Amino acid sequence: MTQEPPPVPSGRVGYLLARAGGRAIRNLNRALEPYGLRSRHYTVLSASAEHGGLSQRELGLVLGVDPSAVVALVDDLQREGLVRRDPHPEDRRTRLVVVTDEGARTLAETRKLARGVDDELLADLDAAEKRTLEELLLRLR
Amino acid sequence: MTQEPPPVPSGRVGYLLARAGGRAIRNLNRALEPYGLRSRHYTVLSASAEHGGLSQRELGLVLGVDPSAVVALVDDLQREGLVRRDPHPEDRRTRLVVVTDEGARTLAETRKLARGVDDELLADLDAAEKRTLEELLLRLR
DNA sequence: TATTGTTATACTCTATAACTATA
DNA sequence: TATAGTTATAGAGTATAACAATA
């Protein structure tokens, strides 16, 4: 699919959410291509930096990603030197995902790309409308 | 001093859209299970009924679905007797997707399920907020 | 030459079950 | 017994190329 047509069947909200969300993900994937990353790598990197040293289980919960998928995503990020897996001081089963210096630099750069994707998606809304949209999205179940 | 409204953390709206959209799709898929259909079958059936006899190419454009995927979806719906592929009166390459009587009945039933999924997703919003959200979603690029 | 539908194919995403090592 | 991480796997979604029939 490469075409992007406006007309919509029934104006259903779930359908509109799915389409807009899919577009956002595809646009971010395309923007991240030079980095060899996908949007889900970006969310893992971003959440790891924001919360500072989450376990993989916690990452999965926060991001709504299956634990087995977290493993693969962290594998990729670790291979690129963007995160480390540090031992948990008290629980030897657990491994804490920590962003490296290089990961922090990559995050700073890719964050700009994510902003750009959002800005383009929301280009026709004014500042107040953008805030309203985000607030409503946060209140969905 | 007027409080500066919290800035929209750019890069976050796309993420929220993707998560909410994914939830909506999964919920609808689960609701449609008894019918042996997925959410994409529902959108094809719904658009075919609404526009009445679209070609497969037009269906793909309207729904943002790849033509090769439309073939598979229409195959499924046709096998279940929910749509027909009628010849185009003027262009023998084209096949018009037409909803059968049984398809119309199934659509009436599944539409209730789709509404239920939406209602649950939006349960914490009042009527005005629901309209606002839909209006904003329609204005995304 | 271009377009519609179609087949084949490959890659990503999602979800589940089962295994290991620890607790 | 239960939990964190891991591996393997299968199904669904997405995207591309190539082909036949027709325009």
C-alpha cells in the first residue's frame, strides 16, 4: 500500500485510530531507516532512557509489548551498542536495560525524527487542538 | 502570570494513536471471531455496502489496503457468500464487489459489534468529547 | 503502453507455548 | 510454585515484483 486517500467508510473512531496510528508507524519506520532501527526500537530506547534502568519485563508492561518481543528488540539495540543489560543488584534473574552514551546520542537524534513525523501528522491542527487530541487519546481505555 | 500550557511532547501522539488503534483492531478481531472474520473483512464489507459496487482497485484506494490484499479479503468474503464479484459493464478487466443479501445481514450484525468496541474504547469520554476526537482524527494527514 | 486483477514471496508484527535459571 | 528471560514457532499484516487479460 502506498496510496493515501481521504474518504472514509463510516467515520468510526477505532478505524480512524488504526489508520492514523499505522501511518505514524510507517512514517517513523521510514525516517529511522538510516539508523537501521524500527519504531519499536525507538520506543524501547526512549522508555529505557526516560525511566532509567527498567527490567525487560517492566519495559514490556510499559510499552504493551510481549516479553519475547522485548528480548529481540533489546538484542538488536545491544548489538548496535545503544543499550547494555546490567545485572539486577538483588535478583539474578532480572536484567536492567540501560542506555549507553552512544544510545543517548542516537536517542537525541532520532527523537527529532519522531517529532518531525508527529509534526507532519498534526500539521493542520493548531497548538490547542494538538493538546486536546493528546489529552483525549490519553483517556481512551 | 499565565500558566504556560504543557507543551505537547512531540513524537508522542503518533505513539498514542498506534497503541489505541492496535487495541481497537484487536478488540474488534476478538468480537468478530464467532463470524470467522477479521477487522479487515469488516471494513471491506462495510465499504462495499456503503459505496455499492466498488471495483477491487477502488476498495484498496478507499481503505488504504494493497490490491493484492484486497484479492485475499474478497476471496474470503466470497467463499462465505457475503459478497459477489460482478463483471463491470464496460471494462472486462474490472470486477465489482457487491454485497449479497446474506452479506447485508452479516454486516448489520457485525456493525453492532464494531459500535460496541468503539463504545468501550470511548467509555470515559462524554458525547461532546467523542465528537471532538473524531473531528480531530479526520483532520490528521 | 498502461491498468486490473492475480499469484508468489518476503519481511515485520503479534501471540503462544515451552524451556532455563533463579526466587 | 512462581517469575524473568529466552527460544521456537505460527499466524496475521504489509509491501513488492511479476504475470495474464484487457484497455
